[in-house]
Amino acid sequence: MFVNCFANESIENTVNRFKKILSLKGFPIYKAQKELEAILSISEGDFQNFNEKRKQSILDFHLKNNSNYSQFIKKTHYNTWDEIPVMTKADLQKSLKDRLSRGYKASKVFVNKTSGSSGHPFIFAKDKYAHALTWAHIIWLYQQHGIDMNSSFEARFYGIPKDAVGYRKERLKDLLANRHRFDIFDLSESNLHKFLDLFKEKPFDFINGYTSSIVLFAKFLKGQNVVLKAVCPTLKVCITTSEMLFEDDRQLLENQLGVLIVNEYGASELDVIAFENPKGEWQLNNKTVYVEVVDDHGFALPHGQEGNIVITSLYNKAHPFIRYQIGDRGVIDENSTAKNPILKSLTGRTNDFAILPSGKKVPALSFYYVTKSVIEDSAFVKEIKIMQKELSKFTIQYKAESELDQIQKRKIITAVETYLEKGLDITFERKDELDRSKSGKLKQFTSQLDS
């Protein structure tokens, strides 16, 4: 059900505690929420012109105030937006102080680092107003599904730093943000039983976290014949993020959690990029960023065509993200408008391709889909991961209580030969736990080929 929090009480009155914490840390959240309300009030007819002005404004600012960006862009005038060079993560792998705009210091802005899931980790910065707008936008998105960040109790399925200082810092943030963090680095059955016990004891309002970890927990619940909503009746919604959500996994989550599943797509250096609205559409963020799908030469593609996703951060003056290629591919829905853009599909990362001995280049997800469709006929297989060791050698790692038998392995090899290519050398490795990144994400495909 759509919950319009703005209709019942003003945005100023709903998240006082959370806003006070942000405000004390120097983030002007009150001002940011007023600007967000103004953006939301702009009509469909005026939104295109409004967007054009914002794009030009942030471009002009960085051309005048960011020497690193001026050197990157080379020219000071372009006839069309398509002509502006696309930035990649590799372009940003230099000292942060060399990338900051004039008048901004690292000590006076929000500084963080990406997870490196694309293979290009880097430190980034947002000015405090831009970061406050990000939070204003997230608060608004969550309110659409009945989540009030002032009072709603979150079950958080995220990673956590293992060093003492980082660990204590995250735990303090969890306490202030009214959330309990589940340790996704230990997804053993004994620990999953502890997760379930916590849901029986604590009045969680929503789950938020990495898709693969929540899916694994749902498989455990299925094995226990438990619907989570039945033992935690306060639970309202589950927000999956940071990893692909496959349709069969969504169905599993709906069945075993017993609540609405909302899929989020975002980037720490930017904002939430797309978020499922109450209609079930993957609504693109046009409040704080400008999202394009472009071809390999940086020219915007018509809606309905697949291409590289590039994003412009419209308010971040501390650090330029202008036509920034995030590393994903997707399709914008043909029925999108300037006021209401919809992401039709997210088709995978630009660098996630498997190179086959024949020279054929296939999206890694196609390899993963084929394997997953067969391997999950076995209910005891919890997670899978594909690794390309050499051009013709692939290893399928899987988390399971026992080994796959020869018939099951033959099925998988046959499926791969049918849909991809014959003659591949496929080996299987059963693992008690699959390796995750430092942030806790599970990368479904990894190539060890020299790029």
C-alpha cells in the first residue's frame, strides 16, 4: 500500500531525531529537504527545462572551479551535452586533494570510498549540502513504503569493518540510526538460527541489505518451514540492494519473508539511482542526479535501447561526477518522461563478460543464469559463484551441505554447452562459505584472465 507521509504530516516533523544527528554533523538537512520539496512540485511541462539548467549549472561550476576536471574535459565549450567526455572510475584514481574543487578541503566535506566491486575502488567526496540532499531523497523514498527513519527499526544485512576502530564506529552509527546489523561474514547455519531468534525477539520494521545474504537467509527459512512475518509481525518491507535480484529469488523472498520486496539500485559516490515505487516500477532518480544510457561513444541512446549507464551528480560541487560511467549497463523504459523516468532493466556490469575459446564474448550473467537454473534444482545448494581461470577453464564454486553428484554435474555441463559453447573445462568446488568482498558483497562472476 502507498503511504503518503507528506499528506499526513510535513516532512519537517517526521524524522526529527535523525535530522538532528545529520545537522549536528554539519549536514544542512532542513535546507536540503526544502529544496527536495521544491523539486517534487515542478510540473511535467517544466521539468525538462529545469533539468537542462541544473546540468549546465554544475558543468559551468566545475569548469571554473575544478582544475582537474578542466584538464580532463579539455574544451570549455560544447555544442551538445553528448559531446562532453564520459568519465570513468579509472579517471578518478588519483589523490583526492587533486580532484577537489576550489574552496573545498577534505576535512570540510563528506569523504568515503567505493567498495571496488567494479575493479576500480577510489576515495570520493561530496560537499555537505549534496550529501544532505542524498539523505533527504532517501528519507522520501523510504516514506513511500511506510518507513520512517526516525522510528522504524532496521534489520541491516551489511558487512562491517573488522578492525577495532572501524567496528566500533559502525556499531555506534547503528545505535544512533536505530538499526541492528547482522554479521553477513558468518552465514553458517548456526548463525542463521541466531538471526531467526533475533527476529522472534525484536520488533523489526524492515530489512535492508545485500541481496545475496538476504536470499541465503530466506533459503534457510524455507528449510525451517518458517515465514518470517509470522514470527516477526512488525515486519513491513524488505529492501534489497547492491547486487542483482533475480526473479526467482524475489519470489523466494516474498514467500519466506512474507512482506513486500523493494529493489534498490545505487552507488555510494552518488545516491540511490533507481528505487521501486509503490506501483512496482523501478523509478530513476531525477531529483539529485541525471541518468543517461549511452553507446560506446558517449551518445545518448533512445529509450528502450541497452547501453552504458552514465550519471551526472547535479549538486555535488566538491567533486565532479559529470557524465560519469558507473560501470553498469541498462535500459530506460520507452514510456519514460523527464518528470517520471523508469529503469526498464539493469543488465549487468560493463566489465562482466566471459571470453570463450571461440572468441565469443558473452555477458557473465548468461553463464551464471544457465548454471543457476540447473544447480538450484538441488535444494541443498545455497549459493553459487563462477570463476574463469583460463580461456577454456571455469570453476563453479557452490555452498552446500554435500557434494553435487555426477548426474547433477553432467546436467550443468550439458546446459553450458547448449547455451554457451562446447569444449569448456568445468570443475566444481564445494565450499562451506563463499568468499565475499571486504564490504560483504558476493560477486557472482570473476574473471582471472588478463584484461
